[in-house]
Amino acid sequence: MKLVFVTYLVLIYFITGLVTNKAYSIEIYTEYIPPYQVKINDTISGDITQKIKKIINCTGYKSDFFMLPWPRSYHSALTKKNALIYSMYRSVERENLFYWIGPVINARVVLYKLAKRTDINISSLEDIHNYKIGLKLGDFTTTYFINNGFKASQNFVYVSDIESQIKMLFNNRFDVTVGLKGTLEFYARKINLPVKELLPIMLLKDHSYKLYLAMNKNSDPDVIKKVQQCYDKLSYMFDPGP
């Protein structure tokens, strides 16, 4: 009889915990950054996305993934309770706007030009001041350039997405552009542009950037705690970097 009672209590505890987890629903926002975050046949996938999905599965919460242009993904995560966003640069300006779960990408940011543009000679950050830079709207590299003395009106040409970024570089709408190592090459292949024409010039910095999984600051404390616990449990999946 005692064994039956204990079994009953364990079953009730399990069911209650399961229902509690399922009562929460979270939205996860990202942007298209191949090969890390891609959409294949209307399914959001990619190496980092698959790892994020494992974290969400660990929480037991219902979830919906959304791949939108970065400004829309950022705004959604900033304004919606229990919303997650990845992969985001942890800047000073953003520090107090989100709860930072942990790094998911140890990214190297590369400066590119077209191989045929032999008129472009860059060997240092200072040299870049002489050229127009194509930057994705809302990209964290904008802050980096501004902090190093670049002027938006003089140096920047903004693009809405990676496809526009690649096409405008090939059409000489700007001189150089930046991207995560491997991302621009991946996209050039996808839209049938000659990858060999994409010439990496230099790393944007002498170390890598960490891009994070972050959560809306006003999310339910229980949800934040559970997501953090699952990230910590599965953090071995992510490259810690230097």
C-alpha cells in the first residue's frame, strides 16, 4: 500500500511539472546567417539553430521560431515577454536591455573586397577610412566602425539583407563589406556569384566576437531560470573561443 501511495505521489509530481512547463510558450527570433542560421523548405535550420532547438526541447516549453530581417527580430525580442533571440552581439548599448543566456557563436568578422578591385589597398583599419563600406542595417559592426572614428554619412552604405549586400558589392555600389567568416561565401554560391571574386582582406579585429542567445528582460523568472539551466547543461555544444 505504501509503495502504491509513493508511486502515486511521484506520478502527480511528474504530471504537474510537465503541465507547468507546457503552460509557458516562448518565441525565438533570429536572422538569416548561413551556414549558422538558414531556412530550408520553410524550416528554420542551420548548425546553431539545431543547437538552440535542443535547448528549447530541454525546457519542455512550447515554442515558435521566426526568421526575420534583423531589425524586426531585434524589435520583437526587445518588446515581447518570454522571447529569445540569437545570434546577437553583446554591446554596451544592449547590455541592460536583455537577459544574456550565453554565447553561441565564436565569430570571426572579415573585411572583403572584389578580387578585381586592385585599386583598393588596405592593410590597416586606418586605410578603410578612404573607402565606402557596405553594412547590413542594424549590424553590430556599425558600432565598431563608429567607435573607431568612421562617419556614417561619409563611409557607410546600408543594405537590408545579405543578398543585397553581396549583389551591391558585385555591382560596385560600395568598395568593401564585412561578414562572418564563411557566410558571404556561402550566400554567393547560393545566388550563383563567383566565390573566387570575394577576397578577404583582413580580420576586423585581432580577436573573435562572441554572439549570444539572449532573452527579453521582462520574461517570467521561471522561464529565464529554466532556459539558463538548459543552456548551462548543453553549453558543451558551443565553441567557447579564445
